[in-house]
Amino acid sequence: MRERLKAGDSDPQVIDFLVARYGEFVLLNPRFEWHTVPLWLAPIAILTIGGAVLVAAVRRRRSGGGAKPESIVPLSKSEQARLAELTGPGAR
């Protein structure tokens, strides 16, 4: 960049040279053009999708979307014994 400035290029010419050589991603604020639209819209899309997922999770939790009491089946004797073995005093 220093060499370009010493050669007499202006700031916009140096920026144009860098963009032509390395692409828009070298700029702190990429120019808003048709090929940089994803760079500008991706954060908005990610926040919107994240907000929708969060709202859906909160609504599901408030509406009691978990297991219904009638769908809970008690453990069999063998399952209870295995559970006691796994969670007993000698378990890790």
C-alpha cells in the first residue's frame, strides 16, 4: 500500500487496487453492491432465525410441550434394579 501511495495513487485508487486483487472482504465496510448483499443481509437473517427459534422454544415450554403424564410408563422391576445398580453407592 505504501508503494502505491509513493507512486502517486490516491486513496480511492489504492482501495480499488486492493479490492481488485484480494476481493471485497479486505474492506472493513464492504461496499453495498449486488455481489456483497449476502455480507450485509446474513447478520439480519441469522438474528431473525435465532429470534424465531427462541420464540418457538419459549412458546413450547409455556404450553407444556413436554411429555404428557399419561404417556409416562413406570419402570419395570428389571429397569428399577438396573437403575439402582447404576446410581447406587458404588456407582461413579
